[in-house]
Amino acid sequence: MDNSGVFTEPHAHGACGHHVLGDDCRFCSIRRLSVCSALDPDELSFLEDMSGDAAFEEKSTLFRQEDEAFSVYNITAGVVRLVRSLSDGRRQITGFALPGDFLGLALEKSWKFTAEAVTDVKACRFKRSTFDDFSEKKPHLMRRMHEFATHELSLAQDHMVLLGRLTAEEKIASFLVTMKRRWTRVEGHELGLIRLPMGRQDIADYLGLTIETVSRVINQMQRDRKLVIVPDGIRFVDADYFEHRALA
Amino acid sequence: MDNSGVFTEPHAHGACGHHVLGDDCRFCSIRRLSVCSALDPDELSFLEDMSGDAAFEEKSTLFRQEDEAFSVYNITAGVVRLVRSLSDGRRQITGFALPGDFLGLALEKSWKFTAEAVTDVKACRFKRSTFDDFSEKKPHLMRRMHEFATHELSLAQDHMVLLGRLTAEEKIASFLVTMKRRWTRVEGHELGLIRLPMGRQDIADYLGLTIETVSRVINQMQRDRKLVIVPDGIRFVDADYFEHRALA
DNA sequence: GAGCGGCATTGATGTAAATCAAAGGTTGAG
DNA sequence: CTCAACCTTTGATTTACATCAATGCCGCTC
């Protein structure tokens, strides 16, 4: 099924027609953020040998809910939306994966959500069985995975508060503040603007709102001089307002 | 700070004035459901030696968000609500812990939520540092904890769909179906009624609704002959209706 | 640079659930 | 048994957000 340590994924498409071995992990710019930060140089090079680069075009699907999880991924560039859909078309986005985020924490055979590339995406891909065997032998990697999982759980609980108890305005403010923090962490320094590569519909599906409400609230904030809308994102004008209004 | 393996918790109250060593784990009725099912007899007896029974009266607090997490708990009897509160009093209940559930998966020093006893509660308590050391040395216990964490994460995502995208009627139906499944698992067999030891306000705070809406929807379901309200719970009349309406 | 397709915005209207406001029930103390 | 405290239920009214319906605004392709 594969040769020379390179393997293919049944549902791979887009720019992903061929694979190259992973770039050198030692120079990986998001390593400090990722599960790999738990590893020493020897382990890192072992992991590197069993990894492959994967690229996904904007709008392509990394994997679908219910698909068998042959691979796990470390996102190295771009943004992925994690989606749960109801049979009648209603969607809830449970999260956006940014560089450094790991997809495949669960130890189950099948994916519990669909992952779609919001922008062009690059990821470090591992064959699941190999990765699991490795983490079985490396307690600090397993521990790191567990830390990631419990951190995600805490974020999920924050998001429950947001979905269940915040107003539309508070939801948008919380989302923007969170995105600002996350991008700052990924980029390593504060940017003037807050990147919003996802569309208004995605934001709506993440916050449990409609696209019209998201548009209205953001534009009202602009009229109220709280922010300015710029290409590919927004810029805070009144940062205090946002810190005060973001509760989750 | 403690003697003969028995330790005290700074915030322990209620019926918890003194401790006895844990009951015999071999006869623990919820072991098959708990993290302990990963352990062999030797490990179990080691764990038993480092555990203590804890009891909490109805309405008492097991621990508060931000408190330092000195202990971790395995719930053996009763129901605990896990609460996140906003400064203005709005509450979101992120989950109800039933027998077999574990509190303390996170590896962080402080609790990320408040835990309150809905009924009288019994729990198997471990000193956190001891438990962590033990799981560090026992990969399959760590793995089991990780399985619990990722399972919780998946449930949290289900709950996000519920909070963000379901109607009040769908939320109630989903809640009832879930409680039925969970109690059946805990009791080991199907009961005629679905126990609802928590009050209407708790259900509302779990589903992101108000108490009035919860009351109205449940009573409307009764008028529509979908269920009957009984002391301490409800009974399904039209189980098909619920299976069909519960989406998360 | 005309036309098209895919978002985003804006306005008018509708509605599910919140809020406000009383009653009813149930429990337990005295 | 009576009373009080605390839930829960029910009804009337309001409202935040959804829905329905255009219109505007790019960035493509040809």
C-alpha cells in the first residue's frame, strides 16, 4: 500500500497527488506550539521518518465524519474548520484548527467531525497506527497528547458557555478576542489586524448565529467605532471595549 | 499533612468530617464503567491503598472553579453538576457527572469548573499528586484517562451542536434520551422511568434555556402524550418520538 | 470591460424563546 | 395542622434574533 515510508490516504485530493518526506522538524516553526515539543532530538528524527507532508487546497476536505481515521495531522499552515452537520443541513463548527493544532487526539477508529480547509493548508501527516504505537512507547508524548485533549476540553467548555449564555454581541466580541490571541501565539508577535480567513457563514456556524446577524453586529461595531473592517480581517479600534465584552 | 494514607481536602465539608479507607475495589459496582477498569488486581489494590471515601451532602460543593485541585474523584453514587458561571450570575452547566465518571482528567493545578452535589454523593478520592505519579508509571492507566478525555471531548462537541443549533423541543428530547442511555448504562438494566434528580433550573442551565421554557416544553410533551411526569423523573410514552427528535 | 457567480450587507417582517408576573404544589419545621 | 420557603407551572407580553427578500460588491472569466 505504500513504499519508502510514504503513504497515501484514501480520501486525499487536491494538491496532494504526491507526497514528499516531511521537512526537517528541527526547523519547524510551529514545533514549540505542537505536540512535538514533548520530544527530544532522537525521537523527533524518528517521528520525522514516519511523517509525510500533506497539502490541501482551499475548500477541500481533509476527512469526513465517520471516515476511518487512517492518519493524524499536525497543521503547519493555513486554517481548517471542524464541522458537525445535522441531516437537515444545520451546521455547527466546533472549532478552527490553526498551525500547531493537532487533529487525531481521539483513540477511536473513525473521525467524529469533518475537517475542511478554509485556506490552503499544509499539515504534517502520520500514519495513525504508527503514531499510536510510538506514543504507546513514549509516555511523555502520550502525556502531551493528553494535555492537548484536556486543554481542548476546557476550550470546549468555554464554547458551551458562549453558545448557551452569551448574546450575539458578546459572542462576536469573544470570538474576535480569541482569534487575536490565537494568531498572536502562532505568529509569535502581535499583528495590527486580526485575520479572519473564514467567511461570515463559518463565523455564524461557529457562534450559533445566522450570517445576517454576524454581518449586522460586526458592521454595527464598525459604525460605533469599535473596529474597522479590512480586507481579510478586522482591526480593533477600541480594544478595551472588546476585552470588557468578551466573557468566555 | 495526613497520616496512614488518609488525607483531607481544604474545602471538604458536609458528611465528610472523617474518612475511612476505600471500600474493597474488587466489589466496586461501577468499576467496569470507571477509569479503574484498566487496572489489574495488583494495581487495583495499590490504588485502593491510596484512595479514600468521600461523601458530600446534597447541595454541597465538591470544589470551586479556580480552586487548587488537590484531589481527583471517581463518582460512585449520586449526581454532580459541573458549572461555569459568569460574573453577572448567568450559569452554564457543562455536564452532569454520574457514577463511574471521573473528575480531574485535566493535568492542571486548578479546577476549570465548579462541582456541586445535586443529590447526596459518594466518591472515591485520590490525592492528585499520588494519582498522577501512579498514572505516569502505568501507561495503560494514562491511556485510559486519555480515552476518557477524548470521549468527553466528543460529548462536548455533541453538546455544542445542541446549544448552537437545536430548538428548545429538540434540546429537551436529546437531554432525555441521553439521560435514559446513561442511567441504563450505570444501572446495568433499563428502568421504567428516567431519573431526573436535578431541578428544572439545572436542566435549563444545561440546555441554554430558561426554567420557564423547560417547564413549558416538558408539560406540553405530557399534554401531547409523549411522556408522563412522575416523582423524581419522567417516563417515556412515545419512545419513537424521542428517538426521532433527539439529534445530538 | 461586460457579464456572472459567490459572498456580504441592509431592510422589512416574523417568531421562538425570554422576560415579567402570578398562582399552585410540595416539603419540612414548629 | 399551619405556615413559610422553595420549586414548578401557567399566562401575558416583549424582544433578540431568525427569516425572507433585495441589493451591493468584488474578483473571475471570456
